[in-house]
Amino acid sequence: MKKFLGIETSTPVCSVAIACGDRVLVEYTLELGTHHSERLQPMIELALREANLSVGDLDGVAVAAGPGSFTGLRIGMGMGKGLCRGANLKLACISTLAGMAFGAGAAGLPLCPMLDARRGDVYAGVYDLVAGMPVSRIPDRADALSNWITHLPRPVMVVGDGAWAYRDVIEDAMGREAYFANAALGRPTAGAIALLGQARCEQGKSDDIDMAEPFYLRQTQAERLRLDG
């Protein structure tokens, strides 16, 4: 069976996992802030050792490509691309929000994974689960929470730190038409990314290693300052 390494560094959660078939064999997750550059490689080495695998035994690497922390995304993408080049593996770039929707798994309700982008903005998208897999209904984007609330389907399940940060605002606007998943279900995890990446590659949709870039969804601070100047 195919074996995929999953990497999730798009938030303060740093997570790695190894999936084989439809199972997650190993998963390590730390939520200790912005220390991904120090922790990611040792976590990958530990996961491989626990699964009794080497990098060469893998079939591919799935990376949470965003949205999220610009620095975290660059760290995860750089590590994933380096492993794929070095061992001739397939690369799968997976939306962080799609991974969150997959992990939440609310059958029968559309899912809105939401990350806090600060100053009243959120990164969000809307997904349906079809045969257990997330299918985009409204594409991921960065926008003001007020705009998202206007366009959300009713009812909807919201997940992620953005949902909890703005729960009062969402409930005031949507009342009982907004359901909130348990906070543990909304955490980005590498296990979900690994499984989604494996499924993507099995459909012949792997990503070009040289061309792959994070899904920032908005300009970096340096780009904004350059335009303002």
C-alpha cells in the first residue's frame, strides 16, 4: 500500500504523520508556538523511525499549503519539496482548510473551516463531505468575517480557531443556524493532510515540485509595505 508523509505547519500547530492506505500509522502534534523550523525535521525522523520506514520507503509527501502563517507555510513547503527532490517522491499540496473540514467530518451539514487572520478578517472556505472527502462549495479566501457571514449557507458547521475567536459575533448574526464543532476537531492535523494527499496523488493530481508555492490568499506584509510605499 502507498505510504505518505503529511506535514502541517500552517498554524501554531506543528504536526507530522505517516498514512498507509486509509490508516494513519503515526502522528505527532505539538502546539508550542512558532518553533516549527527547530521541531519539524526531528518530528519527521521520529515518525519514520516509529513506523520502521526510511524516506525512500515513502511514495509521497503531502504538505498543508495554506492559508495560514506565512513563515510556517514556507517552512513546511520547503521541507516537503526538499524531501521529494531528494528521494524522487510525489508532492501533494493540500488546503489547510480542506484538511480541517476532513478532520471535522460533520455528515449532512456544510462545513466552514475558519482561521483567525486578525483585525476582524478570517481565512475560510465552505466544504461538503462527499463519500467522506471534502469538496469545495465556496473557495478558500481571506475576507472580513462580516462578509463571510453574509455568504455562509444556512445551517452550517463552523470549525477552527477563527470560529471560536468570533463565536459571539457569528451567533449574534446567525443564531441557531450556526453550529460549532468541538475545538479539538478544528485543529489542523498532519494525519488529515497525509490522507488527502494520498487520495490526490492516486487521482493523478500530484503537484510540480519546482512550481509549488503556498496558498497565502493575501499579500505578505513586505508586499503590502512595498505597494504602500
